[in-house]
Amino acid sequence: MLTDLVEPEWPADQHRVWQQWSPLRGRLFPGTAIFVTHLPQAA
């Protein structure tokens, strides 16, 4: 079961381009998604 989704924002002081990631792309689309899940216990 998905309990949370965390998408860290692009750091405001990060101006370097890393492969295909740039400050513009980082503001529009998160480069990281952290899925927090919970395994329901068996009844």
C-alpha cells in the first residue's frame, strides 16, 4: 500500500547541468521520487 510520495525539489543554489538534468528541468519535473509503502499485515 502506498502511504506517501516524496519528490524533493531542485535546490535553488544548484546551477550545474548534470547529464540531461538542468535547473529548468529540475523545476518542472522531479529527478527523484521516493515511494513510501506499507505492507499490510495478514489477517
